Amino acid sequence: MFFSAEIFTKVKIGFIILDGYMNKEPNKSPPKGTVDKSWPAFVNIDDEIEIPPLEKRRKNIYFSLNPTNKSFFLPNDSASKNTQLGDKETRKQASNDDKNNQKPPKNKNYKYEKYRIQKSKQKIIGFIMEDSRPYKWMIKTFNRIITQKEFNSIYESLKSKLSPHAAPQRDENRSQVIRFSWMDDNWDNIDTRNVIIKQITEVMRHKKMRNIY
């Protein structure tokens, strides 16, 4: 059987096409900045499309592909980290400012008050509170001594009912030792002692009754 020249030529062309197809390199992504026209999405585009340069906006990168008008958003990791660090520092500073604003103003007289009380205590160095008569009376009657809060509640009343010489002063209202020393000094005066006992009994018994009920 003989083949005509025309058939032989067609067969040869077919093998050439088949060989070219078999040896064809696999599809690869198009080079940066261009898009392969053979992609299905761009089969109707005559010219190659150039991707515009990246544009920074608000520390993030935006770019778009025309003519599809599909916009893409890519976060800039380093910029985001810097922004987060900046926000963290801002919040930390604001928190510190709030704490500073919430701090109560320093009492300028605190050191003076402390020094004055220590000076008053030096005058009664030999005084032992537990051996004083008011202390023993309170332990025997109430099984405890008066607290700072309780004495503070009767402080003004004692000042108004006692003579200026016998009335408690600021140091007596701030120091337990000085307070008992003052009461012991006035314990021999019956009128003064009765006023002190009455005021202390009212405030300490009132608390005791509240605890019972």
C-alpha cells in the first residue's frame, strides 16, 4: 500500500504537533507585572495588563487589577506590628496618667504631725498603758479597750463637757498611749473621771449591744 504525498504530509504535521505538545513546559505563573493572555479570565483582552505600583495607605498596602475592578487588600505585617506597639504604649501612658491622677495629694503636715506625736510620747516615756487605771477599768468592764474610731466619735463631746485644762487635745485623739496617759492623769478628779467613764461606756456598750443583736 502506498500513501500519497498529501497524506504523508498531513501525518508528518500531526506528529510534529503531537511532539510539540508532549514536550511543552508546564504552565507557570506569568512574570511579575504582566498577565498571560491565555488565562481564562483575560481571553478577551487584546493587550497585556500592567499591575500598577503598590501604594501605601494607612500603613497597609492596596492594589487593584484593571479592567476587572477587583480590589485586593494585603496587610503590612511590619506596619501593623508597629501600630500595635504604638497603641500599646499609648494605652500604657494613659493608664499611668490615670493612676497618677487618682493618687491623693500628699499631706504636707504629715511629717510635722508624726514628729509632734513622737515628741509628746517622749514626755511620757515611763508611762505603761497596761498598768494604768483606765486600762484596767476597761478590761474589767468590757474585756477590751476603746478603739481609735470609738474615741474619735466622742472626742468633740469630751472637749465640750470638760474644762479646757482637762479636755483632750489633738494628740490624745491620735495616739492610744497618749490617750490613756491623759485619762490616767485626770482619773483622780471625780467629776472629770465620771464624764470620761460615761462617754466611754455609752460608745463601747452601744457597740457591744450591736454585736449581741
